[in-house]
Amino acid sequence: MSVLNKFKSQPEKSKMVRPAQAGPVMNAPVLPAKNIFFTKRDGKEKNPCERSRWAVLTCIGMVIAATLLGLRQGPSAANLLRGTAWGNLLIGGGLFFFFLFLAELAWRAVLVFKYRPVKGCRDDWLPRCTVVVPAYNEGRQVLKTLESLAASDYPKDKVQLITVDDGSVDDTWMWIRKACRALDRPVLAIRQPSNRGKRHALYAGFTKSTGEVLITVDSDSTVETDTLRNLVAPFIRDKKVGAVAGNVRVLNMDQGILPRMIDVVFVYSFDFMRASQSMVRTVMCTPGALSAYRKSAVMSLLREWRDQTFCGRPANIGEDRAMTNLIIRAGYDVVFQQNARVYTEVPVRYTQLCRMYLRWARSNVRETIAMTRFIFTPFRRGSKLGARLNLISGWVGLTKTQIFLLTTWGMILCHPSVFGLNVMLGVILSSSLSAVLYAWKFGRFSSLLAFVYGFYFFISLVWIKPYALVTAHKSGWLTRDIPISPRKNPSDNPPILMHEV
């Protein structure tokens, strides 16, 4: 009998507390987990970063106070706009989006306050899982990824490791073969004859899977020892969960200021946005770096997912968001596990970052359109309001970005002394939430990089979303550089299926 389905007939073996985000609970012995942001501490528990945390929060508070003072005493953009038809329209539109933002912020803050991740359960309740690692021109890093998975505390007899070389033209296959020989867990290695994209690489791994849960891990990422155990816990607790999103952090933070800024953004994106989405059982995107899927939910959708098209062309990007959409459409819940952490490499150069963000933005446009087709139908039992509010928020974000880009830069060019100052202060305020979250979680002064990133994004990256909106039909892997020339003879790279211990 499947581990995921046998709990109904088993007696409860230990005390269990329902986490705030859980739905119907099976009799799995799972202990409650803490919310990392809102945990009450008693006098005996000491936090090593407590003092630095309050010092950093004080600095951020001073920045916010100075910004508000500057907005109050500085030249008023509203006075300059007031009195003309278009000026009144801009003021009214700005106020509308501002109060809409405040309402959404308050809603999500309440959800995050209530959020609790599910803690991993003991070995005999864990289901068998298959971990698929797609790789393309990854080199030595794929070995590090597989080593971190092999070092997991998940029972060896319940894990199947699969890695798929998607037609790499560097030494990735050599490192995969080395992993097969060196690791103490069996690794099923699949070599694609040519590069077909991440979606096809995952498909090749899924079709060879034997587990009840399918886990995807990017080949430029490493996991903690308890990541897999924590990641599968929601499946055990709730049969309605079809997918689980992991918590992504930055691996290469020692390679410059850009990865450190992105890490601050990731904390906001996962520990705030996805935590709030998880409370309404509709995480919008399970990240490619670390996600888990109930196999019974995936296999019936696999061909549709693999052969997805957009504007008549194969959809070669956004496989993670596309799979999430299909699982939500099938009536399953999608949740976030804050305690299932993965560390992934991020771009260190501007051009690489633009490619990554452009790929994400195009996928967001495509899948927002796809979700709109079913989200207002009875796609699942239970409440659907939260899922619909998340979609509406996505559409507002797409709309607001275009309006913001055109009007803001136009006003800066017309009146730089007035609008330039107001925009600078606005960027500081909009970056404050990310800074506060990072400071509360880690107590590091690097949380102030949220303000640096805000200006960096406004000056050099704000064009990406509008450009993605008009080029959403284009595809491409876009992120992995090719270090050497492709092989001249395709027959030199035949399809190989290798299984070594």
C-alpha cells in the first residue's frame, strides 16, 4: 500500500499539532514548526543575532523616517500635477494603486503571521521519492549537487536519484559519471543526444521514476541534510496537496554584491510572498531550484506539460510555473515549505541577470494568461477566493509596471528636481519591506542592500517587464553560457542510459 495513502487506517502514534496552514490532517506523527519571523522567545532561549537585529532595524527605521520627512518637507509633486486633467488623473491613479498596495500588504502580513511550515516526520512514515536533477553545461557543480543530495538524512532505500545531461557540450557528463562511481547511493544517469531544454530533461527523468513523490533540484544548487524530509511532509499531512515549493537562497554570495542583493530579494519572495500564498493553498510558482510533486497528480498531465505551446511555438521556458498551473487546475493545493531550503547559484553579471529576469518575466506573462482561463471556474473544492486574489494581484502588477515606467520617466525628464527627488524617496520606501524582513530574520547589516537593489532595479532593470510583455512569444534557455563549441558529429553523442553504484 502506498505510504501516502495508508495513514487513514493507521492509529495515531504520537501527539500531533495542526499547523495554521494545514488542511485535512492525516494521522502522521509530525511536530509543529515555528514561524521564523513571528516566534515568541522565553528568557532561556538566546538568539545570537538579537542585538545586531535591533541595531539593523534601528538603522532601517532611521532611513524610513528620513525618507518620510523628505517627502513632507521637499517639493510636492502633487502640487505640480494638480489643476490639469492629466495631472488629476495621475494623482487619482497613484492614490488608487497606493491604497490597493496597502490593502494587499495588510492581507499578506496577516497570512504570514499565521503561517507555519510542516516539520519533517520520522523515517517509517516517509514516502519513496525520486529526485531528478537536469543539467546543461554545468560542469563540476553537478557533482556538488548530487553529493549534497546523497548526504541527505532521508532513508537511502526510499530515495531514487536521477540526473539527466541535456546534451551538454562541456565536461558535465564526466562529472555525472564520477558521481555515479563515488556516491554511496545509486544514481541513474541519463544522457540526452542533444539539447532539448529543461522541460524535456525533466520529462526523461519523470518517466523513469519509481517514487510516489517527484522532486526536482537544479544542477547548480545544493540542499541541506533535512531538506528532502521537510519538503515531502505536506504530502503526508494532506492528500489534497499536489505540489510543494522549496525555500530558495543564494549559494554564491561570496562572488560580489549582486548575489548578496538577490539573496535579500529571495527572502522577500519566498518567506513573505510564497508564505502568504501558501496560506490560501495557491503558491503561484514552484521554483525549479527545489520543488516536489505528487506523482499521481503529475503523470496524467505530463504530456500536456511537455508539449505546451505559446503562440504556436514550443514553450521552452517556464516549466516550473507551467507545472504549477496544471496542478492547480487539476484541483490540488500548492503550498510552501519554509524549512526546506536549497542554495542556488545566481548571476554575477548584469547581462546574466537580465537574461534570468527576462525568462522569468516572459513565463509570468504566459502563465498568468493560462491561469486566467480556469481560475474563475470551479477548478477545485473549497475556497477559491485566495487563488483568485493572487491572480488579480499578478494582473495589477503587470498593468502597474507599464503605467509606472511611462509616467515616471516622463515626469522625471520634464521636472527632474521635483519628480527625481520624489521617485528616489519612493524607491527607498518600496525597498523597506525587504530590508525589514531580512534584518528580522538574520540581523545583518547586509539587509541595507535592499535599498541599493531598489535603485539598481529602477535604473537598469525596470525595462524587463514591459519588454517581456511584448516579447512573451520568444523562448530560450537564456541562462547557461556555452564554454566550448558544439560537437560537429551528432553521432558522437548517442543516447546513453547508465546506472552505476
